[in-house]
Amino acid sequence: MKKSYLYYPLFLGIIFAIGIWLGSVLNENSIGNDYIATSSSLKKRKLNRLIDLIDQRYVDQVNTDSIVDVTVNEIMQNLDPHSVYIPSSELEDVDNNMRGDFVGIGIRFFVNQDSISVLRAIEDGPSYKAGIKGGDKILYADGKPLFGENAISTNVLKGEEGSKIVLGILRPGDEEVINIPVVRGNVAIKSIDASYMLTNKLGYIKINRFAESTEDEFKKAIKELKRAGATQIALDLRDNPGGVLSAAVEIADEFLKEDQLILFQKDRNDKRKDSYATDRGSYEDSDVYILINENSASASEVVAGALQDNDKGTIIGRRSFGKGLVQQEIKLGDGSAVRLTIARYYTPTGRSIQRPYENGNEDYFKEYIDRYSNGELQSEDNIQVNDSLKRITPGGKIVYGGGGIIPDVFVPSPDGYILQTLNYFGRTGFADQFVNRYLQDHGKFMRDMPQEEFLNSYEVTEEMMKEFIEYAQLYNTSIKLPGYREEIALIIKLLFRFKISWNPTPIY
């Protein structure tokens, strides 16, 4: 026993030495990690410090929230074109559009001259049933102003289903506000514009976007077409900008057999996620024709790419937009959110159809100008392909990645560059906004004109055309719109027709 005690000091010394060494190593690692963390967060802390200084000590009052919004937007613009910041004022509308329905008064609007200007009342919604029309200004809600210094928030237009709100409406050309009661209700934003038989065998379905409600709408439409005798389907995805990815997967599943690959995704770590068809498809053994054009994007391309790569059906039209990125909406804790690109998706043959975006967002979203200039919209021979991105489907068909889905059957565009631009303005609400602004300044003389006279003899004036061109140039400084006076005039007159209320009866 005494002999063993002799080794205790040696053992203690060794343990003590190991402890010192481990402590120094851990300390060095700790210091290193602190330094890395400090280095990576230095610029973040600097930005927060600057905003705090402006908020607390700057000589004038500044809305630092707006500074943060601008900063976040700048950050997002340095990513890809589809990673975007959604401010709190817009998030609910964006989410409603993805859901496919919402509770409210059912209008599309924009803020014009410090007041709410109705673009249109959503069909069969509460405002539509109450008689509110595009061109109306909503000045009051339950007697409280929605304009000027004492304006209340537009959030007052929202509320519980079944609740009533009295809107103070100023019609174009009127001088007196009329009060229109509106009962808030569930407003459906339909994904399917049309569904009918083209022939005794061919059914037609037009999908305008992919939302959470699209699958149910589609199944209802396709059930009715089958009942009417449809054995073939023409699925129109022209001008469909996409939407919810899962809805696209569900639509593709309707036409593909069980276990056929619809698409796969890869994240930043190259982790792969596959989506396969189930056995629930209604048209797995039927002919399908997919209509696409240069404005068919994202989820539309998922459907077209899945069917093309599985040798199912025929893709008809022109090369699609070319968006192969997947976004996830992430809340930021203050009512705002970001849609952040978290993955790339690939068609079953392994194609990425994402087109390049290194020249910036403006060039990216106006690529249709290049497509017109190089003749691609008029001839398939002018479509530029990269042989290194060539793939072959199981049936032996050659397909290409690198920027959109190239159709199996090409259909040239009937529109030139100018009409393409007008189409773009129309889809983005440009023409609506112009007509609303014009009506609010000059609408009275139209209201005083009998409806029949307006339809038969009214002509758009040269002064109005000049205003239209000037307004267009706010969006695109290079546009001149030569030689299309009749087309422009017809667009403007049609919008006037749907926005003017002749002989309105005030509702109190």
C-alpha cells in the first residue's frame, strides 16, 4: 500500500499537465470562434448601429422602418431575380393570392392621389354584388376618411365574414359621395378561367395561375369534361406565371402513371428531393396537349417539363419563360417576409430550365425584347440551344435545358414587339391604372353621354393617346408605340366601357 502512494504525485502531475493542455486548446478554439463570429457579424452590427443613431440622434424625424425596407430590398436585389422582400403592407394580399380565397370586400385596387382607386371588383364577390366598379374611388369607410392627413388604415376594409361596412364612393365625374353598404364575405380567386368542350372529344381548360385551390378547381373541371365525353384534354398554360409548386405537381400527377418522376430539387448542399406521380391520375391513358408561350413560367414549366420528359402528350406554342428556381416564404417577425430561393428544380431527364440572370433583373425580365429581335417568336429555327444541355427522353425525344421549355410543336407569335409590350402592360395592370386616372380627371362627360352613343360613336382623342404614350414611357422610356393607334384606342375604350356606370342608383 505504501508503495502505491509513491505514484500519486506522478499521476496528479500528469493529470494536471493534461488539464492545462486541454484548457489552452479549448481556450484557443474559443477565442478563434469568437473572432470568427465577431468578424462575420461586424457589418450587421454596424448597420444596426447606424439605424439606431439615425433613429435617436438625427436632426430631423426619419421613418427608419422605410430605411430598413430599402436596405432589405437592396440586399435581395443582389441575389437572384426571384428572391424578393414582401413588406407587411403587401404580405396578406400575396398570401391570399396563393391560397386562392380570402375574407374581405373583394376588390383589386391601387393608391392614386392619396386615395384608394378600384381597378375592378372581383366577380361574384361582395363589392361586385354591391355594384362597385373599376374607376370608383373609396374615400370613406363607415364615415371615416381613407385619404388626407387624418386617413385611417386600409386594414379597416378587412374584417370577419358576415360583417358590414359602409363605403363612401366617388364615381368618375361625380361631385357627391354615395354610400354603399358591403357585407364582407369569402372571396374566391379562381385559378381556372374557362373549361368547356372544343370538339365532341377534346376538352379545354385554361389555368391562369397555380394556387392552393387549383387542384380542387381542376378536378371539378375535368370531372365535368369527362362527363361531357372528353377523352382528350387541351391544358392552356399560356401567360400563366406559376405559383404554388405542390399544385403543379398535383396537376402533372393527373396525367402521369404511378412512380413516374415529376421533378427533383437540389438545395445548396446538393441534397436531392424527388416528387413522383401516384396512382390517382384521372387522365393517365388519355391524350393531352399543353399550350405554353413566353409568359408561361415556374409551376407552368414544371407541368410542361414533366409531361414532355415522360413522353406524355404534346407541348404546343413557343419557348417558355425559363424559371427553374424554388422559393420559400419566410416571415421576418414584423409582418413582412422574404421569398428566398432555397433550391433549383430539374425536369425528369435532369434539365435545369433556369435561364441566366447575371446581367441584372431588368434585362432578365425584359428578355422577350431579345426574343423578338432575334426572330425567335416568329420561327423555331431562331431558338438558340446549347448542345451541352441536351437530354434524351425515354422515348428518344431530344430536349434541351438552359432557358425554358421548347415546345414539340411551334406556333409563331401573331404579335410584334409593340403588341408584346402592350400585352405586358395589360397583364401588369398598366392600362387599368391609366384609365382609372383618366376617368377620375375627365370622367364626367363620359357619364353624361348615353351608353348607346358611347358604344357606337365615341372615339379616343389624340390628346388621350398622347397621355397614354407619356404614361407608358414612365414604365419604359424607349417605347414609342408607332402604328398601333387603333389597337390602343380599342383597349382604352373597352376599359372605359367596363368602368363607367351609366345612370347609377345611389345605395344608402
